[in-house]
Amino acid sequence: MKFSRKYGQVFLKNLNIAKIEVNLLNLSPGERVLEIGPGHGILTSIIMEKNVNLTVVEPDHRFYNEIILRFPGLNAIKNSFLDLNPDAYDKIIGNIPYNISSQIIFKLYDFDFKLALLMVQREFAERLVASPGNKNYSRLSASSKLRFDIKKVMDVSRKNFYPVPEVDSSIIIIKKNNKKIPCNPDDIIKMAFSMKRKKISSIFKNYDGPLKDKRPGDLSPEDFIDLCCYLFPERCQGS
């Protein structure tokens, strides 16, 4: 079978690592679980043993057909995760395509879930968990930390995948942190990191607060909320 560059298809072949992933989800009977991009079903087969309410979403018709034949009665959706309507799940899991990892994280902002476990490119994981001042700290880091607690669990060698990719991967765990966000600064974070070498006072000309001499990479997610409230007090709930 030819693999699709359109979907960024790389498949885990190590069953032991798949078992580690599912065990890390700590599944309980009856939980609602969403699997993103099951492919040949290496995770699916293990999850199905856990007596949970599993839904899989697969955009490639070849793997969608394979999954529904292999697991009769499974709730399978032929679609991209990026096109799903946000819903509530107890757990979310997936060995996700490298080429749309950022979009998948942003899409998760709108989903209601307790825990998500994803296999991602190692460099992407390092960006996700990076703190202010770190060279990997980015728009993705700041925006995601407003909503999630993210932990990198382990690295996985590229040798465990086929076709063999050019990079190694990492398993990450994501939990909703339920922080209150009185002023959503996503647009401010995006603009700031598009000019990340400039000082905040140069990026936002009407800002004259305590963060004015700092650069975007020095600001915590909470700093961006303060910046949002300063620039747009009408958006700041409780102000």
C-alpha cells in the first residue's frame, strides 16, 4: 500500500510501545475515547480490549475501510479530526501526522476532555513544553499553556515507524488545567511572536505597562493575559 503525503502518514510498528501508550491513558470501562487517525489499528486493537466506548476518526478511505472490516460495530468516522465538531470525551489518543500537529493542538482547545495522549515529532514536543526564555518557546507554547498542562513522557526512536521518518518522536500527555482566562490573548500572542525579536512596546505602540521592555519569548501565558487586559479592557472580564 502506498502512503499518502497528503495525510503525513507514518505508522507505529512496535506493539510494545502501543501498549505503553494505551496503559498511560489509564482507561476505565465505559469511558468515551476518541482515537485520531487509527491507520492500521495498532492502538485500536488494544483499546478495544478495555471495554470502553471508542470512536475513531480516519480521513483516508483505505484505512477507514480496513478499520470497519476489522472491527465490526466500531463507531468510525470518515473525516479529518480538524473537521470534526467539538465534542466531549474522557480520553483522546493518537499517533498524529507531523504535518498538522499544530492544527490538531489548536483544535483540541475546543474539545472537552480529561486527558489526551499523543505521539508527535520530538522537536514539536519540545516546543509544546518549553517555558518562557527557552529557545523553543513559541506561540504554540504560550497559547497551549493557557489551557493545558503538558508533559513529555518519553522519546521514541524513528526505527519504530514505517516508512522510517527523518526524525524521532515523543509521547506527550495533555490535561486541561481549567484556568480562568479573563481576556483571550490568542490574537495578541500570534501577533507578538510574528515579531518575536522586537520589544513589546515596539509591537504594541499604545502599550506603556511593566512588560514594555520585554520580548515575546520572555512573557508567560499569564503575562499575555495582562497584556490583553491592558490593550483591550473591554474584553477583560471582571475589569
